Amino acid sequence: MNVYDIEFTRPANNPALMSHDKIAIRNFLSDVHYLKTVNIGQIGWFKKQRERAQTTMDYLQKEYGIN
């Protein structure tokens, strides 16, 4: 799996879970899903800010001859 230039490597030999507590596993997966969603949102926000910064730089270079 490769997301946003971060590579995740699967562990070898399918290791066993450290807990079989279904509630703990469900809570963990819920937290992971929440963090994934937040990270995707932040990446989108950062991309938008980078585009705004580039637009501002392009304007300044055009209007004021800044290199």
C-alpha cells in the first residue's frame, strides 16, 4: 500500500493479534479510521494552501517583477 508517498510494509508470516477482545479491536479500528480520515482532510487542506501560496507568488512576480 502506498499513500501520499508513504509506503507501508506488511509484516511477514501474518502475526497473531495481541488481543482477542472484540471491543478493544473494534475501538482500535475505529480510531485508525478516524485518524485516516483526519489525515486525508489535512492533506487536502495543505494542498489547497500550497495552491493559494503559488497563486500569490505568481501575482507578486507578475506585478512587481520578483523572482
